[in-house]
Amino acid sequence: MIYSLRGRILVKELGLAVIECGGVGYGCKTSYNTLKKLGDIGSEAMLYTHLHVREDAVDLFGFADMQELNCFRLLTSVSGIGPKAGISILSDMTPEQFAFFIASGDSKAFTKTKGIGAKTAQRLVLELKDKISSDSLGTKADNSYIPQNSGNDESAFGEALEALMVLGYSQGEAAAVLRKLDPALSTQELIKETLRLLNSR
């Protein structure tokens, strides 16, 4: 298993980044959002990776952060969503937006990606909302984690908590940070600020 790559950027083009590690250039299929975060050719970069093996091909996918990798793995676990479609979706939205759309049940947002129809988008949202309760993401968000009489819209807090669980954080870890935030923030602002604080640790 190749967990990550760190090395010099040899190639950076639409959908592809080649990272040289120990004299070997590893070609990683990437999203547009990951490419934007990479430096110039010749600079050092690190990508978290996912190796996808088929009968006729072995493809390596690279991501700028674990959140995007988690989203990719969730997407490709949905029937009818392959790696190519997963990369396309993550090129059209950030991991934060992806998690928000899943938590809020907004299937229409996914139809903006070429090749994703209404039925596929609805199935995607339905299956991934269920996966929030899987062992890899912790226990499904419940009301005990929502601060009482906080002045915040409980649905906003709950949606933010579920979105953070989609990205791979545990309920307790995400809720502990969420409780410290301004209760007047919107769901998307809660997600963004919590991620900033979690990543700054």
C-alpha cells in the first residue's frame, strides 16, 4: 500500500501530477482542487494516495489532504461511482462543500458535475448519509452532542457535525470544537472554522 508520496513535482497538468521520490516518478491522477494547492514544477509536494487496482489497469490517485482522500473513498464506495467520476466531483467542489451537501441532503448540487444524473446523485446522497454511522466514521450524530440553549440553530449544528463525520472526524472530536464557536455562524461557516481549528493542532 502506498500511503503518501513526498518529493519533487516533475509534471503538473490537468488531472495529473507526477511526484519524483527516490529517482522514481509516480504519476497520480488528481482533482482540480488538489492541483491548485500544489506548488510549481520543481518544488516539493506531498500527496496522500489511493491505489486503485482493476484487471486491466493500476491507477494511483493523489490528494492534497486526508479530507479529500476520505471523500474520494466514500464516493467510490457508492455503486455506479467510479474513480473518474469521484475525481470529477471533487474537482467541482471542496471537501467541505461535499460534506455539507451530503449532510444537508442536497443531491441537486452533485448534478452539476458532468456525467452525474439526478438518480445517481440521489442514490449517492442516500448511501453516504447512511455511511456516516459506519465504523470508520464513528457513531451517527445524535442530539446529546448538540449544545442546549446555545442560541444556535440546532439543525445547523447537527448538519455541521454530520458533515465533519463525513470527512472522517469522530463525533466527540468535532463536537468539542463546534461548541466553542459563535452560535450565529451558518452551517458552512461552522464546518470551515472547525476544520481550520482541527488542522491547526
